[in-house]
Amino acid sequence: MFDMSLAGKFYTILCATLVLLLPLPGVAQQVDYSRSQITFVSRQMNVPVEAKFTRFTAQLSFDSANPQASKARIEVDLASFDIGNDEINTDIQGKDWFDTKNFPKATFVSSSVRALGDGRYEARGPLIIKGRTQEVVAPFTVKTDASGNSVFDGAFNIRRLQYNVGERMWRDTELVADEVRVRFRLHTGSKPASTK
């Protein structure tokens, strides 16, 4: 009679061996959230206004020798929007803006990364906000700080109306410009990743 428990053990060992043999897509980077930031600049009645998101997660796997194998996944908690004014912070969570009750996160997942030379790179992939998806191109640089950790620094533009951010009267681009500049600076570190 065939021993099913023995077959189960063999299957477990086989799967574990196959996982060990799989090539890694790059070197996983632990993010130091205490030094990392995601900010953006919009123009309200043609006046630049900067705000930030205080909670986000970033999964990075970067290999400068083989950038095509690099990966990135960034999730932003939209309710963590902070413009320095509690009333505005609350309003931004409403349906006219981020509608955080129904769409709590914005997500970017890289589909490709390529080297541009001189420590410059470019990540492409879908950015999802309020259930709407647009392809974005995010140029960035990679530098090494005094502690030997990597610093990923980049910026790209999006159009808020493509994501339905700012409805009804707020669709008026004379009040709030359509184009928004998103900036990110991600520091890696030896400490385990944990959100702010």
C-alpha cells in the first residue's frame, strides 16, 4: 500500500528545492521609512502648493548590474494626505477628491526598469488611483549615502483629472491645475522595513 504521508513529505521537499533554484529578480532593498518621503506639488489658482503622504509601503528589488530585472511596488495610504491643514486634509478624503472610503490606496507596480546612464534610470508601470489606471514613466537616480545605503530619488507628472481626482466644481483647472508633480525619495537601510 502506498504511504501518502511519505508522498506528502517528498512533495514538500521537491517544492522547497525548486524555490531555492529559482533566480532572484534583483537584490531586495529594505526601506528606511523614517528618512523616505513621497510628496507632490499642485498649483491652486496658479500658486504652487506642496503636500505629502505620511504612510506608504515600498517593496524594492534593484540590481544596477541588471536593471531590467529590477522591480518596485509602492502603495500609498491616501488617508495619510497632509497639507498642513486639518480641515483640508479631511476634505481631501471625500468623494470629490480621493474618496478614501472606497479607494483607500494608490498603487504603482513597475512593469519595466531601464538604465539611462550616469546613475539615472527610468521605471514604467501602471499607477492606480480611485480605480483608474494610467501608465506612468518615472525617471530616478540611485546614489549611495555615507552609510553605504541606496537613495532612490525621482519625480514624474500626472494629470489628476485622468484619475477623477477633483470632481464637480474642482474640475475647473483655473482653480486647481490638472498637472501634478509627484516626487519620491526612498532610503534603504539595514533596519527591518516598517511604516511610519
